[in-house]
Amino acid sequence: MSFGRRFLRQLKKNPFLMGATLFLAGLLVLTLGAPWLVKVDPYQQDLMERLQPPSAQHWLGTDEAGRDVFSRIAYGGRYSLLIGLLGAAGGLLAGVTLGTLSGYRGGWLDQLLMRLIDIMMAFPGVLLVILIVAILGPGLHNLILALIVWFTPTFARISRAGVLSLKGSEFVEAARASGAGHGVIIAHILRNTLSPIVVYFTLSVATSILAAAGLSFLGLGVQPPTPEWGAMVGAARAYLRDAPYLITFPGLFIFFTVLSINLLGDALRDLLDPRLRG
């Protein structure tokens, strides 16, 4: 049975996965189609309309500057998802490259790269990200770079373990005997170690979104007036009593996005691991 059919079977059996998939699909439509679906400029200020509760005109209310909260959430999702995807994808690319090279070549190169990875893993992840952003300065690009550095060691460890477990297997020896080059052999090995890498990638996207929201909340991430979910939560602290909806709605989007991605990651683990398919 193909992967697509097995995934559809999972959707039918698991209502939580169905809800997560529908939510993520709707979120992608909302964020990518924001210029066409949302008619209000997320940066447009109207001090006469500041701190208005949800209404027919402003579905999720207005913030302290009179900006429409719904439009800021729709456009802010672009930044949150972009940070999550680029942070996890950069860590995957760098980590898999280092881990594959280390496990395949072995010897002094393996020792050198793994000691560097051990040093990086000795730092608590969030503190490492805060340190990098504090040194380079707050901003979108520096935040993504810090997340890439955070995720690289774990991806390197996962890919190295997969390469070490398979580089002495029969299909690798057969490929060598047939005259296949190192690139072809590495491609075959990576194809057979893809499952844990894909699963950790989905979890890394969720972790990136949470970390970005936390750093933006502390003022070290995306800077105002850019509409990013964590920055919106941080700015809403001062109005928690007068306008609780300001912190509730972006907080709920962060919560349901991370939860949905984690549910999707669990489903991918079940689908990609032959031992769990039953």
C-alpha cells in the first residue's frame, strides 16, 4: 500500500490527526492567501479604534494602536511558519551533512566532528539560541541562524547513527562490489535512514515556532511593528486586564499550530516505521 493511502487510513481512524491536518491546511491557506483574503492592512493604525473588543468590523478586536488583530495574526503566521520551516530545514541540511560525512568516513574526521557536536550539545538549547541572538542582535535572520545552530547537533547524531548501522550492511557491500561511487552509496544509506530524520524535522518545526515566539516575547526575536505571534503576545502583556483577547488569540494560534505539527509528526512516525504500522 502506498504512503498516501496509509496516511488517508490514519486520518479516518484518528480524529485528532484529522483535526490537526485540517487546521494546518486552513492555516496555510490563511497565511499564504492573506493579501487576497484579508482586506485590512496589518500595519494600519487608528488610535480612535484602539483596544476595541471583537466585533463584526474587527473579528478579533484591535490592539493598543488600533490595528486589526485578525489581519496581524494572518500575516504574522507567515513569519512564525517561515521561522519554523527555515530553522528546522537549515538544521537538517547542516546536521545530516556533518553526521553522514562523520559516520561514513570515520577515523580522525569522525572524532573531530563528534567532539564539536558534543561541545554544541553541552549548551542548553534555548540558552544557546538566546546567547547567539544576544551577540548578533535581535532580528529575523539572526533568529533563524540561531535555530539552525541549535538543531544541527541532533540531526548530526541521528544521521550518523543511521549511517554507522547501515554502512556495513549487505546492500552497501553489494553496491561497492558493483563499482558504485561514494555518492551513490551515501544516497542509498540516507534513503534507508530517512524515517527518524523526517519525524525529528516535524518536531523541530514545532520547537522552532515555540522558541521564536518565546524570544519575540522577550524582545530578542522579530521586532515590532512586524506582526509575529510571539511579539504580539509580548506586546499584549500590558493590556492583559483591559483587553485579554490580545494575548488569547495569538496564544491559541501558537498552541494549536504546535499541537497540530506534533500530532502530524506522531502520525509520520507510525507510517514510516514498519514496526508501528499495525
